Amino acid sequence: MALRVAVLGASGYGGAGLIERLRSHPEARLVAVASRQYLGRPVDAAWPHLAGLVPLSFVDADEAIAAADLIMCATPHGATAPLVHAARAAGKRVVDLSADFRLDAETYATWYGPHPHPELLSEAVYGLPELYRSELGGAAIVASPGCNATAATLALAPLAADGLLGDVATVTIVTGASGAGRATELGLHFAELNENARPYKVAGSHRHTGEIEATLGRVAAQGKDGRSHGPRERVRLAFNPVLVPMTRGILASAVVTPPGADEDDASLRERYRAFYASDPCVLVQSELPQTKAVAGSDRAAIAVRWDARTRSVVALCAIDNLGKGAAGQALQGMNVALGFSETAGLRMEGQWP
């Protein structure tokens, strides 16, 4: 019998990506979609590209939770934890695309405020399969990573595992407008966004900073797919995102100065390929990555270079913020948690042009 899946927050971009992928999943069946804004209306009222393909209407969260075996939450942080609490109380498994279960209670409080349901944090596993595949099996709550955090972490994880991050890792992110969701705010209007590149939440003020530091700190302490829960090493990150006039996509450019390292392009590339050898959604390539090559896909494209003049490593990672950065990654985490084929329902090719 197919796994019955409900999507909460199904009228947002992440929700649309989940609906699209669940339609082609061989082991899962979409049985309910929830949205307060579109309550009672058909799916195509929010998503015209799905007209005639998804014979469902939007219901409230309680009805969606009751109808499914697994709940996928594409809802905002803070508002999601009570929904997860309700789903777990009903005995349902959860994949959460918000930030509510990615961090421990103390770190969450630093970046988001007091956690609404800290008693559930012990049930959650961070849903980056490339690092925590062995822990995801059977997880009751899969905490899917943030889009910026995914790109930065994948760019730096092989260096963290080998103690090559140095004192401070500097990461610049360029990101498309869909990362802000369907919100209507001045900075996302066409006239404000077009022909413009605008930094935001720089100098350590972006909330994904804490998520990236925590994840890389654990990799530095335990290596890849560490099973123990020992103390994390302290990782310091200078994280600076930039909004550009692009619909979807993230390019992370990370620069670190490893202590005493003497590298070259070929040895770095082999280090990365060995680290990601078992990961079907990560491509380590010789050419520099670009966002258009992964647009619409659930893969990450990574390249790494040695800067001999400054004795620094430059690592670059391109993802689709709505694919590997959101819906695709959530489905990948669900697949691993439930023992399905890891790439079931995923989109491996990008869209070109």
C-alpha cells in the first residue's frame, strides 16, 4: 500500500514543489493539501500549472493530518512546531521544511527565540542525507535543512571533516527571489529587484549562520555520517547573502585558509569526490558550477579550486533553492527515513535553457 502523504502550507513555493514530486513518487500518494489562504478551493487556484493534474482541494491542517500517514510541513518557522506536535500526537511521521527542528533548543533560541515544543527535539534528525544518512532511517521527524545552509554546508563539509576550515570560513551567497516565498514586500517588487544586486542580513545576522556553524562543527568533530552525539567543534562563519534578479537558484562561494595546507586543484577535487562518492544528488565537477545548470533539479553541483597566491581554498556550490534547497531535499530525506530508493520522485536533470 502506498504511503499516504499530506502537505501543509501547500500554497507556497515549497509546497508546490512537494506536490509536483509526490505526483511521480512510486511509493507515495498525495492525499491532502492544506492552506488557510486557499481553503476550500481547488489546487489549480494556487497553481495554474497543475490544473487537471491534482484532483484535490485545499483543506485545513487538522483534516490533512487526519488523512495521511506522513505530514510534510512547508509552513513558516514558529507556526510549524505546533503542527508537528499535533501530527506526532496523532502518531504521524513528519518531514519539516521550516527551521523549527534543525537546531538544539539553546541554538534555536539564539536565532529564533524560545522553542514552542522543545520536548520534540529529541525525535528530530537533521535531514541532510549526504551527512546523516545512517541516522535518518526510521526518523519520526526529518528536519529538512535551509536552502542557504545546504549550499554552504555542502561546499565546506569535506574541508570540515579534514580539519581544513581554518579560523574563519567566509561564504557569500547569491540567491534568487523565490527564496523569500510568495510574500509581497517592497524589495521583491519587479521594479526594486530588476537590474539590482542587494546584500541582506550580512555580518552574522542571517539565521542560517547558526545552522551552518552547528552542522559543520559536528562534521569537524565526527567526520561524515558520525553516529555519536559528542560535542561539536567551534566553527566560525562569515556569512553574507546577496539577492539578485533571478527567479530560482543559489550559488555559494566559500573561501577558507587551511592551516599549513599545500593543495592543488586535482587533489582537492579528488578529496571532494571521495567524500561525496556515495551521494547521488551531489556532482563534483571540474567546471565551475552555475545556477542554470541545476535549475529545476534536486542535485548540487560543486567545484573546488586552490588559490596558490593567497594559500586559500575556494569551494563553490550551486543548487536550486526550491529543489535541493527545499522540496527535493525534503523528499530525499523522507525516502531515506522510510527505506525507499533515495532518488524516488526526485528530478535529477536541470532545465535548459
